Amino acid sequence: MDRIRAVIAAFVTVTTSAALLGAAPLGVPAVDPVSGAAAVRTTADGVGAPRAPWPGGTVRTVGKLIGTYPDGQLLACSGAVVDAPNGSVVVTAAHCVHNPGEARWKQAWFVPAYDRHGTANAARAGWRVESVHLESAWKRGKLPQVLPYDYAFLKVEKKDGRTLQETVGANRLDFEPVEPAERTVALGYPAAEPYDGETLAHCAGTPTLLTERDTQQPNVGGLLLESCDLTQGSSGGPWLRDYDAVSQSGTVVAVMSVGDDRGRVLGRPFPAEARRLLRAAGGSGG
């Protein structure tokens, strides 16, 4: 039977020794976007109302990533459109593509401004992922050591002759070094309780840049945001600055990587070498 795939299970301790674990989808009722077959709920019924809904309802340049695996399992993550010459690039977390040593999904769609579309409608409402671009260190490595490479760029197909960026706009993308002491908004589609993955949620605050004095090595360089209850399913969601309500876009400085059960989440910024991946995904051909 179909079930939601837990796409990361890494535990990395910070100074308070609380476990940071992957904010991947787990236990979400879903429907296969191709066959329409219902998936089995793997958590208790009675999902509560979101505690941190995005006040604008949706953001055109932010959406939900929905995929299927060869064994029938489903993927649900978050992502954002970023500016690229081909107008067809989405940024997300690497663990939303696959865990090191595991097979990746066989097909996936990005649904911008997702709002209760339902998983079964992903192929109709979404933009099919054509190619994925990950760091080779992520593909070769092991968790949790490879968490510094937990970012990925997806190239999506055109739809009705138009690119994704032409249709919804795009966010800018910033690379390290990232100034931590600026207000940041983390957006995503959390799916574990008390959320259901069907609406956009957010957290906002001023993150802390983790150093070797603060944390174990896999977390070094990450941005830590506290008092954030976004749960599994928000993985890959953008950490935005300078958000403009008119264009519904801003500057992506990180993507949601991991979190814990004490309301702390870690965003993974983009090192300079990530420019190569963005160029590969966003080349003008296509």
C-alpha cells in the first residue's frame, strides 16, 4: 500500500543536546498524483489547525513538491522558484530528492501557490521536474556528515509554452556569507501534526549563525531559528528576506534542512560552489 516516505532521519546535537531531525514529510494522508490511489495515514487522526498560517494565504513563488517513488511511496516537501536564465528553476533541500545511498523519486511536480490542491491534482496543477542538480558530496556521503550540502536545484518543464518564472515570478538567491542578524521568514508546507500539509505556514525571526563553538560539525554554517513549530514537510522551504508583497518574492538565503521537537529549525545557506549547480539547472537552453 502507498505510504508517505520519510526522506531523512539524521540526528545532530546542538549545545543543549536536543536532537535535530529532518523536517521531511511523515504520516500525511495523500493520494498518488498519477493513479489517484489513496495513501494510508501513518499518524493519528485529528490533525489540528495550523498554528502559524501565512497571513497572505499563498505565495506565488513558493510551493509544494510532490513526488512518487518506484515502490509507491509518496514525497511531499517545499520549495521556491529562483531567478534563472531559463526561467525554470526551483530550489529545495537535497534530502527532498533522496537520502544518500537510496533511490530518488521516479517523478515529481512542483505546485506553486499550493493551497488544498490535493496530491491527486499535482500532475495537472504542477510543473513536472525534468532534472535535479545535487552536490556530488551529498550523493556519495552519509548522514549526518553531509548535511552542509542539503540543498538542491530542480529544473522543471515548460507548461503551455510558458516557463514557471514567466507565470509566477521568481525569488533572488543569495550565497554565503549570509549576514545572520536580519529578519528572516521561513515558509513551507508542514505536514506532521498539528499541520496537514495543505496550506502554507511560516515562522519569522532573526536567526543565529552556528559556529564550531555552538554545535557539532554537520550543523556548522547553518542558520538556527528558534520558536518555530514548522514540522515535517516544510523541508526545502525558502528562508526569505526583503519579501515584497506585490511581487510575492524576496531573497532566498537558505532552505529548511532540519529541526527538532523543541521548536528549533536549521536553514542551510548556499556556499559559493552552489553557483555551479544553479548554472547547470538554469542554463538558457530549455
